[in-house]
Amino acid sequence: MKATAKAHTNIALIKYWGKRDEEKILPMNNSLSLTLDGFYTTTTVTFKEELEEDSFVLNEQVVTGEAFNRVTNFLNLIRQLAGKSDLYANVYSLNAVPTAAGFASSASGFAALAAAATRAIGLNVNEQELSKITRQGSGSACRSIYGGFSEWVKGEETDGSDSYAVPIVPADYWDVRVAAVVLNAEEKGISSRVGMKRTVDTSVFYQGWLDSVSNDLQAIKIGIQERDFEKVGQIAEANCLKMHATTLGANPPFTYWQDTTLNIMQTVQKMRETGIPVYFTIDAGPNVKVLYLPEHEELVEQTLKQADGVTDVILSRAGGGIAYL
Ligand code: PMV
């Protein structure tokens, strides 16, 4: 009862920001992302009759506490689906995600865990089912089942049965690249879970965010189909800014940005003024991801590396979906 799976992380171009159900992880809005080949997790799950509890080893270190609880709670769900409630597992994961703060990826982690655990326990699930299961470990992870661009459809049902990701175009449809800019910044103080909840509950800008998402989504999907980089980049950057604006309208207000974050945003905008099409997006932390086309790779990498506060720049292409090894 053993299986190994590999999943890549993804970067949202239309953000998931806010839950309508905390426990089932059901989102307020649809979101859309690009799966990245440079950041992935490989996980082996081994269920054994003789085990009396689960164990979780990540990058050769035994994991305990909150991170371990998230894994066992997620395995409980899979045990329940398989009707095998007293079957425990050893979980062994390797994160090929650069060690810098803010890049530990729950998206690739939960997608790889869901794929390996369902297969190891003998559940026969299709990709849609797998995406739904993965969603309950970490919301954004449900999009990592697919390569290239994918959309998480929020669904309407209260049981979450229609909330899962769908593929838009595969990785080889369009060679869009992403530079992950690692900043000399402190670890984020407010997790995405806490940040989005506070925003939904208190931000005077939250309704404005919700009202604007479907237009962004419709337009970016056309941009992707047409391989219109400027259109896709403009929509992604503006969507990111709107998401982050909601945090300033929350009570108490907060932001994920640091001075170095703003510096990279300005560096990107200045490059654009010189005619290079580059756009940024930022998740629930200080680090910045920059979208660019292959012909500008050298210039983008050099410019970002020279910017103040940059520790590292990691280049990535579009990545594939779940793979079983
Ligand atoms: O799924 P979580 O809890 O890691 O939340 C992700 C939220 C954002 O990264 C900010 C946006 C997104 O869609 O990935």
C-alpha cells in the first residue's frame, strides 16, 4: 500500500481570497493560476496495518505540531473516503522548493500528498475528484492537479461537490515564464488563512474585490487563449493589487508588503516603461513573482538580481500536472 506522486506549485494570476466555508475550504470567488515547473514536492505514502499512528518526514526532518496535524487531519479524510479508519501511514516528502522564506509551498505539498495517499490506500479517483480532495487540505493546492493554466471553480453547493479545479490550457500551449524574487524580508506574520478571514469579515473593500473578479477572469481567459501576454500581465497585476488593497481596508488593517516588495514592484514598472513587457504578482507574503516572455529572460534576471533587497531570483517555466512515480 505504497505510492509516490509529484506535484508542482502554482502561482495565482486571479487570486483566491476569502472562504465561504472555513472547514470544507470553499472559496468566495473563482481563481486562476499557472503551474510552475521549478517548484515541486515529491511524496511517498505507505499505509501499513502494523502502524499505530501516522508519521511525517519532510526534507529528512520529522515534522510535529501544527504542520503534522494538518497532514493527519487530511489523511483522516482519505481514510474516511476509503472506509479504512484505522490504517495509518508513513509520509515521506521532499520539497524541491528553494529554501527561502515564503516559498514553502502548501500547494505542491497537499497536491502530492492527496495523489500519493489516495493511490496508496486504493481509492480510484479521477482528476476532478482528486482536485476536490486536495482542496480540503489547502485551497490553492486544488489547482496544482493540472499543469499549465487552470481555474478553480468556486461552485455553489454547500457540500463542496462542485468546487474543484478545471484545466484551461496545458503547459506546452504557451511558454510564459515566472521569476520568483526572493527578498531579504521577514517571514510573513499573518497566514493566508487568517488574512483572508479577517478581510472577509471586516474589510470595507471586500465587496469591491468580489464584484471585480468575474470580469478579470473572463478577460484573462481570452488573453490566455490568444496568447496575448500584455493583456494577461495587465489583468494579473491589477488583480493582485486589488487583492492586496482589501487588506488595507480590514480591521485591524494589515499588509503583506515590505519596503523591498515595493521596490521590486517599481523595478518591474520601470522596466515596462523601457518597453519590456513584464508584470508582477504577489501572494500572502512579501516576495514577488514576475511574469515575462523567454526572449527577455536574461534582462529580467539581471535587472531583478541588481535590485535592492534581493537575495535570489529563481526562474521557472510552466509546469505539468500530477505525476505518479
Ligand atoms: O490556499 P492557501 O491558504 O495557501 O491560500 C492562497 C492564497 C493566495 O496565495 C494569496 C492566492 C492564491 O490563489 O493562491
